Amino acid sequence: MKVVTLCGSLKYQNEMIKIARNLEVTFGYCVLQCVYDFAGKNDTQRERDKIIRAHFKKIDLCDFIYVVNIDGFIGESTKREIEYAKKHGKEIFYHEDVKENEDN
């Protein structure tokens, strides 16, 4: 069973939950989700740093990342995750087609 880490903007968290389920049910992948309830945005910087480190560890553990780039949107955090995945030799798949240089 392949392990995949979902990466994308939390503004699409509802869509990411559906995508994760589809990847598990349709393809049989083990999906490491990184969807959190940030509605209140009350986390301290230290808490956010821990979440970021945990997310990069999920990338370390996975076979590939799946970038949820709805309407072509890839935010700064997701760009860093993509670069981290590339640096560590992970395959990268995108939910939507990527325009040239969109993920840079």
C-alpha cells in the first residue's frame, strides 16, 4: 500500500477531506492528512512550528505527495512543501494540471 501526504491550502480543507477519502477508497492509498481547524487561528507560533515539523515528517514517511491545487492555487507553505518533497526525492502529483512554473 502506497502512503501519500496531502498538501494544499487550508482554505480548501473541506475539499481535501473528500480528496483524501477518494484516494483511500478508490486507489487504496494510506493518506496522511494535514487538515486542521484553524478557524480561530489562536495557535501560538510554537504550536504552528510543531505542526509544520509534523507535516514535513509526514512527507518524509510517504511515497509521494498529492498537491491539492484547486483553481491552480499553490500558496507559499505548499510551495515550501513541494520543494522539500523534491529535495527528498518524493514523487509529486497534482489535483489539477499545473501550468509551467506554477509550482516554483
